[in-house]
Amino acid sequence: MKHHRILAFGLLFLVVASLGAVVKRGGGVDAAGLPLLVALDVAAGLCAAAIVVDVVWHAYQGRGQACRYCGHLRRMSSFRLEGPCPNCGH
């Protein structure tokens, strides 16, 4: 499951970065067409929504957030940033 999530987030980010590069190469936001800007907005919104849903889902399950290197579930607390992973150290 961890590898599928990383792949999905990577692909979404790649789509957003590619669309951003196309907009920049085409002369910027002012010169880009409306369909391209809408596609960029939708892709960025999907990327942000996927990350929020992933964090909320793990918090709802009470298992914590998975480390992106080893998959170990770290405890999540409100208003606190967790340090390095206790399992792998990243």
C-alpha cells in the first residue's frame, strides 16, 4: 500500500510540475490559454486534496502517519511536528 501511495503522489506532482513548465514556457500566466490554466488548477487541487485526505485518513484511523522511507507508522499529535522516524532515522 505504501508504494502505491508514493507512486500516486509522485504522478500527481509530476503532472502539476509538467503543466507549470508548459505554462512558463508558453509565456507565463498571461499568455496561457484558459484550458491550460484550468487543467493546472485542477491538477494542483487534486494533489493538495490527495495529501489532505491521506493525512486525515491516517489520523482518523489512529495509526499515525507512515514514514515515506520505511513505512513505519509514526504517532500524530495536534500542533506538534514529529521528529525523525524512530525506525529508520529519516
